[in-house]
Amino acid sequence: MSTPNLLCVRRSFGLAWVWSQRPGLVSLLTAVCHAAPQPLAWWTFDAGHVDGAKVADRAGGLPGSIHGPVRLTKDSWPALILDGEASSVDIPNGKLEEFPARQISVEAWVSLDAGMAWGGIAGCFQDNGDFEKGWLLGYDESHFSFALSATGRLTDLKGTSTFQKGQWYHVVGTYDGQTMKLYVNGKLDGSSTEQRGDIVYPPKAFLTLGAYRDDDEFFRMQGKIHEVQVTGGRSNRRRLRRISRLNRASRRPSH
């Protein structure tokens, strides 16, 4: 696998940390960005936050349990490797009554090695017959998606751009009580106004990363996850535009 040659953005203490990765050169720059809502949960899969089969929650009290082999990439772009068979991450202490009800943003850095009909990046939902509640940032065979229920039925918002296997993507699903939006690499990839009002959560659900999981289905991701954040508010639009510009100017990683 080649070293990723892309520009990336991460937030820390009100700053956007921007760096480029190119053969033989790693440069680090900093840029001030507008204040954004603080994450309610923030999981980063690197050596500093993964200890054995546990991943810390950088925002507070929702550490995760990694199932299956725990393998992190050893290059300069750390990530958890998911094998599509035994690997996924459970967040066991999530209390649904404390999750965002009206405004939510779910974002992740992911690289997929395979698509599937029902793919999950991060979700807390039930989709069993007419019982459709919660939310899911996910994907299908070729597109990213964001599903959410505020009316008692899920809207499955699919993006328009096609993802390429082995490439890194920044994917964001947002909802503000009126409009669902899906962003891919900082660019709006789809929107819907089918849902209105507070998010309807199921009485119980799994909060899972790297898998599509409810009471009836459990489909694991094949690929890599670097980071997942859940925020009780909309994503910072200026930061998303910056990510879009940086990714258009960079080359994608490939196997």
C-alpha cells in the first residue's frame, strides 16, 4: 500500500490542523477556523487512543470496545483495519436519552475496500419492518449515505458521487430538525426535507462503528476508519469548504 498523498484537516482547541503527506515530505501548517460545536463523542484510532481492545472517547465518557483482531495501520495515516468478518467497534455505555434530539452531525474519515447493500460507518438505529428509528451514517455498493428517522420512518439519503475503493473520504451526515444533508470531502452530496422535528430513537439500540447493526442484521465493514465524531449541532460550513478545496488539490491514496 502506498503512503497516502492527501491533505487533511483535524480540529484541536479552536484550530484546524492542516497537513499534507507526500513521498519524503510531511509538512504541518495551522489555520484558525471559526468555532464549531464541541463533539459529544470523538473516537480516533491511533496508538495514542487505542489501548488493547479499547478506544478512548476524546470527548468524554463513551469509550469503545473493539471486536475481532485489533490492527492499526503502521503508516503516517493511523487507522483501524476492519476485515469485514469479525471486526467492529461497540460503544457499550451510550444512553439514548442523552443523544442529540434536534441537531446532530456525524462525521468520519473512512477508506472502504468493498461496498455492500447495507453498509454502516457509525449508527444507532433499528430498521425492522415498519419499526424504523434512529440514525446511521453508512454506504451501499457505490455511494455514501445518511439515514435518519424523525417521523417514525427512516429516510435513507444517498449521495450522488461514487466512492473509489481504497481511497480516503471525509463523510458527514447532518440534521437540523428540518433538513438532512450529506457531505463527502467537504462538498454537499445530497439533501432531503422529508424528516421534521426531533429524532425518534428506539427504546434500545446498538451504538456501533464499522458495521451496520440492529436487532436483525449485523454486516461488518471491510476497510479502515481513522476517526468518528458525533456532535450535537451542524458542521462548520467554512471547515467543510476548506476540506473540499484541499481534497480537490490533493491526490488520493491507493492500494
